[in-house]
Amino acid sequence: MKNEKWLVIGTDARMKVLAKQLSNGHRTVYFKNFSEWDEELNKTVLDFHPHFVVLPIHPLPIKVPIVLGLSNAVVFSGKLNDEWRHILKENEVHYYLEDEGFIWHNAALTAEGFVSHFYNTKRAIQGKKFIVTGFGRVAKMVAHILKSIGAEVCIAVRSNVQLNEAKAFRYETVDLLDVGEIKGDYLINTIPAKWLDEEFNKRITMKIFDLASFPGCLQDQVQRNQYELLPALPGKFFPEDAGNVLYESIVEQLRRRNVATR
């Protein structure tokens, strides 16, 4: 397609980098640093008529009665809630959070971003014991980088498959139900669910760094001082690299789409 029109939306710094990367001779790109879909975005879409729209990782809150102007756009998104899925039910939608290249590169940047954040506490990693909950891609990258620096790592999981996978990598392991019985210096959560209830809260005495997506692992009624929610670390610490990763993912998805439609 010649003279492609792209609309990139989001407050994460990587989105601005993505918009810059997408800009070239055959693309016109608008970047909107918005955290919600409002009347101004409706007006922008109606005036601009984008062929492609890139939404942020998390669904934008909708502050208008009707979202306008997207019926003919190809949409790239991280996640969609039920409201957005209904709005885009007739659209061609691609999810970059389902692209393995993006997921693994983003996980690596998340792990490195955590290390950068932790060093701001003025504490060393070497010699400390970290309990990592979950053993998905982010947890694997975090555990690997911490161990390579000299930390002791214990993996706490619910899944028997992940438990044995972590054992195969020679990590200390524990069932998530027993995580409160393990002594350590810090706990890093990567499980994207509200699993930490008041009972866990009383049993886990170490500080928790939560790398899972908002709203994190704390159940709604749980109050905790020794807790930090750290979403979107790649965009905060490495916006240029994170933006490039997102760009490569979208370009590859476009390439596959164009091949499939020939």
C-alpha cells in the first residue's frame, strides 16, 4: 500500500520511538501521547482516516459514548478487554503480545530493566537470595540474569510442569503455596494474577517487586508497605531499544500478512 497512514497511541516512551521508526517515504504517521480514548482522539481519527492503528499494551479507557472512525483500520494491540473486542469485532486485529519475537525480547529488556531499578536501591545483587514467582518468559530471563550476577534464585510456581522445568535448570524450587516458608532477601512476582491474599501477605516478610502487568499480584483488600509494582520497565529504561523491538514485531507481522494476502 502506498501512502500508508498510521496512528500510534500511548504514553509509554517506546510508542514515540515506534512512530519515528514507522515514518518513512510511504508512511504518514501521527503519534498521540494519550492514556484514554476521548473526543480529541475521535476527531483525530475522523480527520486522518488511518489505515493502521497501534494501540498500547493495555486497553485504553474509553471516555466517549462511541469510538469513531476505526471501522476500516488494521489494528495492532497488546491486549484488548471485552469492550474493545466488541468495538473491533469487524476489524483485522494483530496482537504483538502474541508474537514470540516480541515476547522474548521484551522479557529480556524487562529483566535488565529490573536490574537497573534494583541498583537504584544502592544494594548489590551478588550474594542476595531472590524468590521468583512463576517461570514464564519474564521469570526465566530475570532468574538467568540474577544468577549470572551471583544471586541465589528460588523459583516458586503453581504448575507442576514449570516446577520440573525450573528443576531441570538447576534452580531451587518450591510450590507457590509454600512460598511463605522460604527465607530470602527479595521476592519478584511475574505471575499476572491477583494471587497474593491476606494469608500470603502475613507469611511473606521480604520486599516484593512486582513485574506483572497492572494491577499486579495483590488482591484488592491487601495493604502492603514492602511492595513495588513495576510495569512497563522496557519503555521506562530502554525506550529506544523497546521501541525498536515493537517496530520489528509489527513489520514482521505486516510482512506475514502481505504474504498471506497475495
